[in-house]
Amino acid sequence: MSTRAGFIALIGEPNAGKSTLLNRMVGAKVSIVTHKVQTTRARIRGVAMEGDAQLVFVDTPGLFKPRRRLDRAMVAAAWGGAADADIVVLMVEAHRGITEGVERILEGLDEIGQGRKIALAINKIDKVPSEKLLALTSELNARYPFAETFMISAEKGHGVDDLRKWLAAEVPEGPWLYPEDQIADLPLRMIAAEMTREKLTLRLHQELPYQLTVETENWEERKDGSAKIDQVIYVMRDGHKGIVLGKRGETIKAVSQAARAELEEFLDRKIHLFLQVKVRPNWLEESERYSEMGLDFKDGNA
């Protein structure tokens, strides 16, 4: 029996459902899922098994028109993830169709399409009637010669098994790239920081979405099997610190409880989580912050 293994990059606009699909494929939460755009900052690798094939998913940041250094670094990471993959899956939202952002991505596919298969996954199919889906499929396939087209709902799971089976048959023959029981190659420290950042994003809504970052400063294993995790939330202004803390510390307390509960479920053990907020006006221009997020600082240069 020959084994197969390969890297699959999920690309698309922000909020196209890439993180939801990754988590559905892997069967565990390895990528942040929120209603906010641009929540995935690093290329997160999740590992899924399908028969004798190992599928290593690269969940790239959403492709959008970059304005700041962080934006540029994220977009560079997304295209870099696609260029390094064996197979690329372009995700398009059924109800939004061919937007200006999708147009830009279609133009960029020619550069990365050499030597690798690119599949189309039309997501959120439950949001539009079937005739509209067929028209969108025809139009997209007229614009680019996709190897295969899938109609899916990443959230509900429709069509995901068919996509997974196709990917398993298409990845190259070869040894597995990761141990069978490993679901993500991100260090646990970064996964823990991402979980806390997700809770902050959900809690703060429009107030502070992209002007903060979370880093795991210390991870201490305890004799009783639990772990003590110290994290720092970096914000850009004193006013932001007040927003994160909330009245009488209520916001940070709620965020800490939610993040701790999710970490305990993910790691299957007791976690002692300690959060502090620090003001760093220029964190968006500090190379160390980018390294912590798995991004290349130099890619943010204009």
C-alpha cells in the first residue's frame, strides 16, 4: 500500500470560510474563526488523514488590498503559502460571487498555477438558489481552468467529504510528513495566543479589532499535570488598554475565562491563564511581533 502526502493551500478573500473549512477537515479547532475579516494572521497548518493520504492544510490569511505593513505581510504570506503548496483550493462565497477581490485573485492564479492543480470550492451554497450556483460555476470556470469544482458548506459540512477524497487522491505519493496523531504544526504557545486573540476579537467587536496582538510570554508545566500560561496583550494606546480591561476589569476577566475554557478543552488538562495588557504604540512596526505571528517583517515593506 503506497502512502500519499501533500500540502494544500486554502486561498480566498477574508471571511470566505477558509478557517471553518480547515477546522472541519482536521476535526479540531486549529484556526481562529470569527465574523471579523483578516483574523488569520499566520499560515496555520492543520493535518487531516483520509485513508492512506495525509493532507496538510495551509490556512492562509485572506487576500485583500493591503494598506499597512501588517496587511502587506499577511498578503505576502497568503501568496507564499499558495506558491509552496502541491494543490491550491480557491474558496469563493456563493452569495457574493465574483467580487473585485475575487477578480484580483483570479489574475494572480496564473503566476502560481504552473505545476500545481488548482481546485474551486464555492462555499456557503445554502445561501443561494441552484440556478445562481450553476451560473457562478460556469463563469468562474470560463475565467480559469480549475482542475475540479466543488459546491460546499464548510459550516454545515455539505460537500466537504467529496473535496477531502479528491484531495487525498491528488496529493503526491510519498511518506507522511507528520506523525499520524499531530493535528497542527504551530507551536502550542502560538495556538494559545490565537485562542485568546479570538476571544478578544469576539468580545470587542468593532472597537479594537486589528490594533492588538497577543503573545504567550511564559509556559510552565506543573507537577500535577496542569500548565500555567502567562500572556501579554499588546495595544497601541492607553485608551485601548482601558477598552481591553473593561469596567472594573470585567472584559479581560470574561476573555480570560473563555480562553482558559477553550484551552482546557483543546489540551485536555487544567490551565492557569494569566493575562496582562501592555501599551506598545509601535508594535505594528516591530519585527519581533511579526515573528511571533509567523509572518515575515520584510514582506510588509511597501
